Amino acid sequence: MQCTRCGSERVIINRKYSGQMLCGECFIETTRKKVMKDIRKYGLIERGDRVLVGLSGGKDSVMVTDILDELRNRNIIELEAVTIDEGISGYREDGIRAAGRFCAERGIPHRVVKLKDYAGITLDEIMKNPSRGACTYCGVFRRWILNREARKSGATKIATGHNLDDECQAIVMNYLEGNLENLTRIGPVTSTAGGRFIPKIKPLREIPEREVGLYVLARGLDVHLAGCPYASGSFRREIGDFLKQISVKRPTIMYSTLRGFDKIKESLIKDMHGGRKSGTCLICGEPSSGRLCKACTFINELGVNEGEVHSDYR
Amino acid sequence: MQCTRCGSERVIINRKYSGQMLCGECFIETTRKKVMKDIRKYGLIERGDRVLVGLSGGKDSVMVTDILDELRNRNIIELEAVTIDEGISGYREDGIRAAGRFCAERGIPHRVVKLKDYAGITLDEIMKNPSRGACTYCGVFRRWILNREARKSGATKIATGHNLDDECQAIVMNYLEGNLENLTRIGPVTSTAGGRFIPKIKPLREIPEREVGLYVLARGLDVHLAGCPYASGSFRREIGDFLKQISVKRPTIMYSTLRGFDKIKESLIKDMHGGRKSGTCLICGEPSSGRLCKACTFINELGVNEGEVHSDYR
């Protein structure tokens, strides 16, 4: 086996969807080029952007920060990182440490913010008596916190580490649930709700999860590898396992799902004639389709004592 | 446990998606009513239709024939059945016998037609050296043969036994493969290609597969229960297993998939502005998106000797 790009015999990956066999260096280089190409193709970043990256310390967010750091070094963007502490004991601490070490090494400004301060409750506390899945709470709260942190920072873009598998999972979940409103919000750049949301970008949207893992290994990046204790048995996880399994025999299937979805989304949006609901949450002032945004709805449902919410966050 | 409809204690089904517990009689009655309602809702049948049903002898096609037979007895439609012998030895013979017995009992005109006569080759022969999955060949050839048989009969509708699971499998397969052209062809009535195709109707589209099985049992219908030997390991089967598995915890998921799809399809069709390709196959004269229809393309690919095709079928 030889690297199909440079002839080296130290092949670390057989990319079945493209026919490439690559050594470590060529794998890193082609992957970075692919991400940079997607950034240009989808117009994810402009010169002068101030990018806030959501950095959990896991492989995906570390990889995207590593690549954005190159743009920072070339003086194309400003970069800062935020780690959200959801309050998952025995799990989140290691991620926070990995994120802190990575940013200290690179000189990237970094801060940690707590769900407890924002919502008056931790995820562990919520999960003692939950009426929804952990990922539902966590996803809504993390998006909400990132938006608010970005606004505080004057960020012009929010970057996340979502990879190809994540994106396909979201697409298939919403196909199966018949949730067209959610489907129209999935993409390389999320809807900006008429400029009131700070655009959220996903530079790794076309990188398969296993290549994200290989990238951080090949680059020798120090990441937090544990899986979230609440993720097992979730709908998303079941769909993810299924997609991985069918990808073994059909290496291009996640790409065909993504391409098909991008076209379906265009048709859905045209057909909506701007009919998407868009207002402002009466409590926090964030963009919202109803009177309250989902995060404030959850805080209300969870019966959190208003005094528990840190005054800085109201 | 009591039947939620009549109070009988002989409950045979707990319909988790509706909360109903039903005895055999109430199950049969509610299921027939549901199918009749869907026939009206989607305009599947008009008084005076001449319906050709594709009857394999399996549970789905026997159930749909049983229900259509009621419309025949009420003098709303004329009904005839065609069984296609694909040439799968050790499997198809039993289905043909079951179909024959059923039609003889009811006095429904019935005939058996062979893939070998139409295409010059059996499925067993194709599968000795296939370049595609068995279901791909079989699906294309069966649709093609049904269309041609219906035209010979002067039928105004072609009915098939596709159930909710089948429909969701087709939807998810094409979502994953990103095949938008195929997606727009899925529905309770298939596209008529400007009147050149005889409309194909699926009265059982909203009946879950397990209820089809229960229906034939509860009605005491004699069906061929074996599974096709070529179906295992197919993409469709893998998707079907996955959908069944996630339905256990989420009993309404196939309905939400179907509802979501029906809306997506509307948007896709509007966005096509009649851009769907539609021509006539140069060999058989059937409607086709290319110069040759898929069936004639396959026959050509398979290198069938023209002399093998029965002259009646050319």
C-alpha cells in the first residue's frame, strides 16, 4: 500500500468514497484543504471576522479551532473560544481542562461559562427528573448560551465542530419526525433570522467523524475523548449508529444524503415564501419563533427559582 | 384488557400510536374503514374503474385484493388479478398457488405472467451474475410488466399491496441516496406521466406491516408467508429493520415520516416547474425518462438473446 498522493508507504487511511490511500501528512493536508475550500464555497468566513468558537475540548471542536487558528495566524480573522460547562460531573471537567490547555498553548483567548449561571440549573440536576431527552435540553441551552456569549463579545460568527455524521444525523432525525421547520434551519451557515442571530458556521460539515478522530491523532492534538454519559440510547445516537453501519457497504451514502438534503432545503425555503415565524423572546430578547424562546420555555418548565439565575445573565 | 371499542375481552392488538386496544372484529372493521377512508381521501378509485391488482399471494397483496373485492361486490369497480412469476424457484410457486386459490374462491379473474416471457430471462438466471441488487431488477421489471398487462386489459387503475413500512422504506432510501427524482414519484397514486401511465394506487399505504399480517390472520385468509430469498441484506431490508426498531419506542414515527414527506414532495414538485423528463422508450413504447426505459436498459445490459423474448411481448 502506497500513499496515492506522495508514494509514501506509511498509509494511515483508505478513503473509500474517493479511492485515495493517504499517509499522515497527505491526510492532514488534503483535509485542511477540503475545509478551507468549503469555507470559501459556502462563504463561511470573511476577512476581518471575529469568530467565537464553541470549544468543548472534544475532537470536533479542537479540530475546528486548530484550523481556524491558521486563519488567525494569517491575520484573516480574530478568534476566541468559549467552553460551556453544562454541569455533567465526572465528564465535563476533563473537557474543560483539555480546552484550557489547547488555548493556552496557542494563545487563543478562552473562557468557561456555566449553564448553572445562565439557567439556574445544571444538566445533572435537570436529568434527575427530566421530561425530555438530555440532548434536547443540552442542545437548546448550548445554542442559546453561544448566541448570548457571541453578542457580548461582539463576535461576527459562531463556529462549531459539527461534522458530516452530526449533520446527517440531524437531517435524518428531522426527516423521520417530519419536522420541516427544523430542516430548513440545518446547513453550513444557520439562518440569521434577519440579522438578529449571529451566523453559526460549521466548517467541518463535510468531514466524516472518523476522519476528525484521525486528524486529531495525526496532528498529535490533546483532546477529551470520552463520550457524554447522557448520549447513549438517544434518538440521535440510534440514527448515528445506523448511518455508520450502512456506510460500511456504501461509503458515499452520507454525502448523497447531504447533497439531496441541500436541494430539498432549497425547494422547502422557496415554498415558504418567507412564511417562517420570527419574533423576539419576551424574557431574554433572543430571536424566537414563539413568545418565549425554547431555552426560556425550558427554564420555566423546570421550575427554576429566578434567584438561581446569575444576575449577569438576565 | 378490554376492547376500547366494544368492551370484548378478546383483545388482539394494542395500537400504541392511537391508544386503541381492539378485539379481532373491531380490528378488522377499523382497518377496513381506514383503508376505505384513505381511498376516498386520496381519490384512489372512482365508480366504474377497472382495477388490475398485482397479486403475489403474500399478505399485502391478498389483503388489498380482499378489500377491493368488497368494492367489486358492491358493483363499484371491476377487478382482476395478475401474478408475476419472476422465476425464483422454491419460492414463487407457493405464492402462485395461494393467489390462484384465493381468486378461484372469490371468482376474481386471475392470470399468471412470466418474467421469462417478457424479458427472456428469469430472476434466478439474472442473479447468477448480477451487477445490481435483486430488488432493483425485480422492482423495475414488475412495474413494467404490470403497466403492460394493465394496458392489455384496458384497466383504468393498477392496485398494489404496498403498506406503511414499504412506503417509509422507499422514502428513507431515496432521502439517503439523495434521489429527488425518485422521491417525487412516491405517493398514494403514482405519477401518470401525462396520462400515458395507468395510475398505480396503494390503498394500504397507511397500514403498518404488522397490522397487514394481523389482518390476514384475523380474517383467516390463506396467504404465502415466506420471505423472498433475495431480499436479505438488501438496502431496503436494512432500512426496514432500522425503522421497525426505532418504532418500538416511537410508535408514531412512520406516520410522522410519511406526513413530513408528503409536504416535502409538494415543495419539490412546485419547484420543478414541470421540469421532469418524460418521453417514450424506443424499444417497448412505455413512458420513460431516457431514450430507453429501465426495463429495456436492463434487458440490454443482461445480454438477453432477442429470440428468448416471447413474440407476444414485443
